[in-house]
Amino acid sequence: MIEPWASVSTVIGLGPGEGTARICNQVGSCGDSGVLNSGGFFYVTADSGINSKVLVGAKGTGTGTAPGGFVANNTNFLNITNKSGASGTPVVGLWIFGAALGAVRDLSTQNSTPIRYGSATVFEVGPGNTPVTNTEELNGGGIFIMFLPQTNNTTLHASGMAYKQASSFNATYLAPGGISILPTVSLEHFGWVVVTTRDSSGTGTGDGVGRARVGLAQLSANVTTLGGQQYAYSNTADSFGFDNISAPAGSNVTVSVQAPDYGGATVRVSVNQSMTTFVNDTNLATPYASLGNVTLLGWSWLQGRIVDPVRNNLSLPMVNIVVSTNGSITNNGPVLTNGRGYYLSDVPLFSTVNVSAQLAGYTLNATKYTILPGLVGNLDMNLTGMGVVAGYAYGYPGFHPVAGATVSICPKGQPACSTPLATTNGSGIFWTIAPVGTDALNITDTNYVPSLPTFVKVKADSWNWIGGVNLTEFAYIFGTVRGLPSGDLLANANVSLCFPNVFGTGPVGGCTETVTTNAQGAFFLPTAAGQFIVDANATFYNDTFLPISVAAGEYVPVGVIFIQEFGFETGLILGSDTSAPIPGSTIQACPDWSFGVCTAIRTADGTGRFSLSGAPGPYTLFAIAPNYQATYLATTFVSGVTVQLPPIYLTATGTNELYTVSGSVFATNGFPVSGAIVSAGTSFATATASDGSFALRVPWGTYTFTANAQGYLPATQVVIAHAAVVNVTFTLAPSTYLLTGVVRDGLVTSQPVQGVTISETIGGSVTTIAQTDASGAYSVPLENGTHVLTAAPGSSVSTTYTPVTFTVSINGGPVTHDVLLFPPTTQVYGLVVDAVSGLALANASVIGSGLTTEHIPSQFAISTSGTGTFEVTLYEGSYTVTASAKGYLTQKYAVTANGQPTQQLTLSLPPSPPPASTGSSTPFSGGTLALLGGVAAAAVAAMLLARRFAAAQSGGRPGPQTTRKGA
């Protein structure tokens, strides 16, 4: 039974307008809608019930008014109980939308001029947070008004012809039924850009030498701001290339122009509101008369003729001409030569382009061409016709024609060329075009072995008959495969044709073909003639190998090939200490015969159970688990049989069971190292005894043992401690540290000495350990300790130096020690005497100067002792020695220091002559006195000097010096 609807007649005081009303109950079921009349009355039907709702909506009027025009009202007071009549006339009140009023003005006129007939768009959020967009046209006064739902936030966008769009945000509350005045919006007026675009490749005079700088019609121009936002377009300029474009005001407005077959150009200008900017203008007073130009580089043109040089330069029509750069077509597309072989193609703005000419049956001709913009170039090209290669294919061994075979011919060394393919006809004959040069021809057919390449020398526009090409017919091997021990025919078994293995590393070499047996276990295997090995196998079956020899065209039955089914073994892996399954335990079986393959490694499940499969034969099982000793077992897989193995128990290594690892630590010289630390990992360590021996107990496992000792480099060994391990020996090399230094000439301190040997005396044996390089540097690794070293010039050193012995101490780090070398020295023992009496002269002055053998200046100045003696050490060289004393004449002597340890020198000074006298004199012979004095002086000098030299020989001589005071 369907209940009748109750009728409700009511009035809402809306006045003129359109609207609807309907009655809904609490569960959302609504009756039909009724239309409001001009007085706001409605008449609708509704189901009876309590707390039903009256839903009323109304529409406003006017362009730009928001949909609805009134805020919908849900009235929940209506109680309809009478199912047969009207339920009363309740009045429902609706809030009318608020009105938004605003104005849009011209910013450039200080907001005094309205923007007429533009548009204003208001974005606001209506009831239920629903976005509402309303657009109203501005009137002649720039005013707009629109009805909107109540809101607190509106956003206004205003725009006009030739004005930049602007926005404003209004946070004023828009009340229902009220009027809100929105802030006035000011728009920035556009300016204009005038640009004239001309051809830059002409001379500007039209003098016939080149094209005149004519204006470019059909010009495309646009204006953008610096940010890239596009504002205006002009698709067509006038016949003079003149264009006028509106543009936004700004100092960085970009004008871009382009024309067909021309390169583009871009200029940047400043645009003011409501003003015209002339691009490249030179005279604002008379802009049109002096207006500068934006010039575009015109594309070039390329023309020419394509001919066949072999056929008396025959013109070739329909040749495809492509102009490209880097493989991309850059002209307006490929062009074709006309009936007389001529072509004309535009060329983009590239100085060098690739030009190619191609025609079916001809060899591609590609070349490079250089042309400047705006010019016309001429390029004639030759196309050489391909040759034709013909022949026939016949089969071996029947020597009958082979029809339907595929023929390909390619340039030699280019097997992947794109030469068209040909097919032999019913008589086996073929013909095909071929590129000029040496080509490789190949013929293939599904029933024949592919032919070996036939090389043909092809000339242009020539016919080449190569005769017959032999194709060897396939041989076919067929049979069936059965599995043992069941004897069943095996479907999906693999049968491969393999080569014998000439290296002896396995039953077969590489395989060329593999087929799969059908549901009846049969196979059919095509092959070339030769000697092969047939390999048959299947999943969970072993391989069977069958040697075979086949001839061309032969059908060879091999009968039945038996392959043995794998054997299967299952079992448990348990711990010997707990008899429980061992998590993570693994097992594998490896065959005990040649060329066998180990089974896959299997992991026991949570109950310790495992399963293995392998080809029949003897195997060795290998079971292992973390913290357990590995176990090895012998077993045999039986074809087609599953064997249940007895449980396999693994012995735990445990942390309580320790194994002793013992040995010794020695140095490289064979002496034991006492106190060395021997460690296994980070948990076990011990020190060696006085004889270098050690013993260390560790749990079962594999360790890296390390021996360390002060002054030695560490040494390591891997030790497997599955039982006691003895005789583990470490040999430690001493730690070394680098001794470096520079050897220089002691007199010429900046001069390094190359070729100096550094030696060390150990146990009475002298060993050279280093030698200086061109910079005088040396380096040598030395062990810790004190080292006595000697630096001596080697055989390559031309200068004589005295060897220098020095001592260095190495104590755990590098050391630097520089060495100075000096020439050999001579200890000179001298005596200054009176040349007449031979008596020694005390406090006499002895001054010497000269050059060493290295031409280094050397000098000294000393005084004689009370006994007239002096000592001086001289480097090897030549010197001039000057002796002087009061009352004596100064004397000079040439002295050579020859590097001998000692040398004697006597310097005799004659007395100064007495001054002339006019009185009487004693009658005494001065010459005789001088002579006697000379004899006596010689004797005395010899005696004194010999005594001095003997004293020096009995004691040490002083070291090298250049200046020494007399003793």
C-alpha cells in the first residue's frame, strides 16, 4: 500500500523572481519541487510526518549575479499530519544576497578617468565553503555591481582593453541584503611599440648587386616582458614591414620578430604608458622619416642540377634533395628535382650544411656546402647508378634449383646494410641491384645451410652474372627419448646438437641447436653435415651423450635415447648434544666421478628435514651449520629411487671446549723474539717466552693469529682450530724508519754533491746503503738503534773530498741528517828565522792566501810563537805566503798544499839594511858575517823545525782551519 502525499500550500514573501520549494523528511526523502509564482507562493505535495523540512531556493536576476541570488532556507518546524488536504500556509523567509559595488580607473590619469566596458571578476567563498566566481561588465563610468553570497573575503580582478590586469583583496564583511563598496582598482595603461622589419641581406639601394633592404610582409611579431609573460601578438605587418603592437609599460620589454625563410631578431625597448616607442628610432621629432629598422638575415638558396655521369650526364628527375645539419633537416623539407634534373632549395642560417641527393637505384651522394646568408649558391651533383647482380641458387646434393630463397647483397664489411632483398624464382634465378664496389652476396633458405658469402666486384650501371651459388641441404636427426628406470616416453625433454670437446674438459663443447620432445617423446633436429654429439636431458634426469656423423640431406634415425632419472635422498640434520633440529643447517652432495655436478645446496626446514636429488652414482654428503663441526658422509644416488638416510648428527663446537695453538716467534735474523704478543681475534692473547715460544687456547673455529713486538712489523696467519695445532711459526721483520739528508760541498754550501755513497760497517763488513742523487739527497730505511755511517765520494765524483763519518740514532721515527764534505787538508808546520843568524823570530807575521783545488778562495793570518814556529791547516790548493817582522825585509813564498797529512815550511827573513852613516866604522866584514850567519841560520832552522815536527808527530794534529794564532 502506497500512502498518498499530503499537500502543503504556503507563501514566501520574495516578490518578483523565480524560485523553487520542496518538502523533505528527516531521512532525506523529498517530494516534488514546486515553482514560486510572481508573488512568491508555492504549492507542493509531501509525505505525512513530523519534523519535515521545507527547502526553498530562489534565483536573482542580472548579469554577473551569483547563482541563486538568495541564501537557501531550511525550515524544520512543519508538521504534516493530514494526508488528504492542505497543511497550512507557513511563511519562509530567505536572505537576499549582498551587493558588491566597485569602480575601475585609469592609473595613468591619477584615477580620474574611468575604464569603460572592461570587466570585473570577483572570487569569493560562498555558503558551505563553495568557491564562487562572478564576472560583470563595467559600464560607461567604469562602475560594476553584482550580487554575492555573504562572505568576509573577496578578491577582485579587473581588466580592460589595452590595460594590464590588476587585483585587489577586500576583507570587508559582505552582509546579506546590504551593499559593500569595494576599493577602487586602478589599471596600468599599455603603451605601443612600432617596429619596421627589413631584409638585412640586401644593399638597401636595389642596385642589382644584391637584394634591396625591402620591408618584410607576413611578419610575425610578439611582445614579452623580461619575465617571459606574453602580452600581445601581431601576425601580419604591412607591405613595408611596419607593425604597431600594444605592450605593457616597463624598461625591459622584449620585441621578437620573425618571417618565413628568415632568421629571427629580438630587441629590448622601454615602454611608457599611453605612449609610442619606436624601435631603433633616431629622431623623435619625425619618427616615420628617420625610423631605424630591425633587420632579419634572409635564408640562402641553393640550386643545381643532378646528373648521371656514366650515362653522358643524363639529367635525373625526382631526385630527393635534403639540406641538413648534424643529421637534422634544416630546410623546409626535402625537395625533388624537376623533369630536367634541376632543384631549388632554401638553406637556413648555417654557414656549412650537409647536402644529400638520393634516388632509388643510385648510390647516395652527400657533400658539404658553405654559403653565406641571403645569397644564392649553385651546387651540381652526380649520382652514380648501382649495378645489377644476377645468378641462380642450386641445392646440394641433388643439384636442383632452390626456389623462394632470400638473397641479400651488401658492401663488403657492412653486413647490416639496407640493400633491398631479392627472392629466387621457380628456376632458382635471382637478380637485384647492388652498390658499386666489392659486395658480399648471401643466400638463405629454411631448408638449407646459409651459403658462405660470395664476393662480387660491381661497376656502375653494369650487369653482373655470377652463375650458380651452392646451398647445402640440412641433415635431420630424429628419434625418441625415454626415462629409466620407468621406460616412459618423456615429453619436454631437451635434445641438443653439440660439438666434441677438443680440450677434454667435459663431454661436449658448444651446442648449436636445441629442440624439445613432443608429447610422445619424439624429436626432429635439423643440422648441417658433420660430426656431432647429441645431448639428451630433462628435469630430474641426467645427460646421455650420443656421438653421430651426418651427411648433407641425410635423414638419420637414432632410435630411442635413454636418460636415467635422478635419485632422491631425504633425511634429518640434528645436533649430537640435543638431538634437536639445527636451525640454518645446510647440506650438499658432490659426485665422486669426473665431470659430475654437485647438487644444489639445500637448507633443512624447521624440523631438520632435507631432500636432495642428483644423477645416479656415488657422492659425498657435506652437512654444516653455524657453531657446529662439519660432517662428511658417503652415499649413492639410485636412479628413480628415493632413499631415506639415517639422521645426520652434527657435533657442536661449544664455548667450553678449548684447543691449544702453539708455536714460536722469530726475527728475520733467526733469533727468538721474547715478549711478543700473539693474539687470536680480540678475545684471546698471550706473550712469548724467552725462547720465543707461545701457547694459546681458543674455542673451535677459524682465527686470524697476529704476532706483534716492539720494533718489529706485525705478522698474521689464519689458523683453523678444530683440534690442537702445533708449530705455528711467525717471522717478524724489524721496523724501519727513513733516514734522509742532503750532502753538500762544505766550502760551496749551496752546491749539492751527487754520487756520494753512504755506507755502514756491521761486523767488520762495509755495506753501501745509499747514494746521493742530482740534488745531493739520500734516503735509506734503518732499524731502531745507533748507526755509524760514512759519507764518501764515489767514483763518479770528480772533486776530491775527505770522507766524513757520522752517527745517527733511530728511535721509532724518521731522522734527517745533512752532511758537509771538505777537500783534503795539509797540516803545515812552519818556522820563521833570521836569514843571517838562523835564529828564530818571535811574533813574526805570517799571512797566506790562495785558491783551493775547487777554486775557492782561502786565506789565513797568524803570528809566530816565542820560538818562531807556527802551525796552519790548509785545504788542498796553491797559496802565496808572506812573512814579515820588525827590522826585517818582507818575503813572499809560493806554497802548494798537496793533501798530504803534514808539511814543513821554513821562511827566512833578511835583516833590513842599516841606515847610511858618514862617520867612521868598525873594520868588520859584513859579507862574512852574513855568510856565517847564513850557515848558522840554516843549521839552527833545520834543528828547530825537526824538533817541532817530531813533537807534532808524537801528539795529535789540529783539525782544519783557515786562521790560527801561533802557540
